[in-house]
Amino acid sequence: MTQGSYRQFCPVAMASEILCTRWTLLILREMVVGSKRFNDLRRGVPRMSPALLSQRLKELEEAGVVARRSVKNEAGAYEYELTAAGRDVQPIVEAVGTWGKRWVSSEPTLDNLDAQLLMWDMRRSLNTTPMPKRRSTIQFLYAGAPAAQRNWWLIVEPGEPVDLCWVDPGHDVDLYVASDLRSMTAIWLGYDTVRAAVRDERVKLTGDRQLASHMQTWLGLSPFAAHKKMVA
């Protein structure tokens, strides 16, 4: 990671050479929240090319931040894990996210819409506690999104990881959530609420009343949603 070196002895400069290359903090964000497989990391950074992701992971390995380990009983499969140095990055990632939520204007934030990233984030943050003790299938419909990102299904089964599908899984749908992508992104980030969006007819819920009435709770929200916006 010497390319573009600041050539300063300052620890901030030296850490920046490792952590501040393009996409690196986002890869570490994904690993902090539990992603280990290459394909899972790709889902968290969908606009990053696989070749660049491989390069950044190799650089993080060389810097001692990430370790690559083979997966038992899966020939040719690998997982990426944070080392002690990598785990030390977690409060930095959280602090950057908190700063961004508090001080960066919400308008440009909500211009960067990405249904795939939003649904992937929602899947791993979902709070299944208030959900029925049976399989629940929730279909999200984003009418204004590109055709390939218009329909998504979350499948929640007791004792199983939450599943995200972009192809119809064939299950009966318990709750339909029709929304524009901007409104749902604002809800997940904590700029808006389900109740307000439903009241203003920006979100329409059709189906299971229990799922609909508790949506604000089970949606999970961004880990930064609770931080209030500050005025500079």
C-alpha cells in the first residue's frame, strides 16, 4: 500500500494509507457486520468490481488487517476474517458512520439510491422477535426502480437465517410493501417512519395485519438511524 504514500511519519497518515483507499472502509464495514464470504461482501458493495474487491482484500491481508482461511469440507472455498488489527477498526467504522448520519446532508444521501444494497442491509438488520412464529414472506415492490430491482422477497423462518430473494420464491406472500425506493431508504436510515409514510400514502401495506402494524419494529433499521441530524 505504498502507492500514493503520504511519506509522513504521522500515525494518521500511515493509517490513512491502509484505510482510506477507495472502497476499503466499506469492505471493512461489511466485515464488521459479519460478512465473510466473497459473494456476501460483493452484495454489500454491489457497485464495486469483483477484481477490485479481490485486490483490496489482498491489500488488507498484506497489511495484517484481514486473514483469509479455507473453509472446512468445501474445496476451494475461503472466508475472510478480521484479525486483531481489523477488529480494532470497528469503532472507527462506527464513528465514521455516526459522523456521516449527523453532519452529511440527507438530500445527497437519499439521491444515492440502490435497491439491492438497501434490501441486503435490511435482511441482516431484521428483528425477527415481533414476527409470527411461522414462516413469513414479505414482498417489497419498488414501482419506480429499474425492472431488475423492482421486486424483492424477504423470507423469515423461526431458527433460520433471513433469506433475501430477487426471484419469486413461490411462497404465499404474507405482506406486500409497495413504496418508492427513496421513501423506504429514508425509513431505514431513520429520516422517516413507517407510520408517516403510510399516512402520506408513500408506502402501502397489504396483507397480514400483525406484520403491517409492527413493521417499524421488525424492519431493524440502520445501526446509525438513532443518531440525530445536526445543523452545521
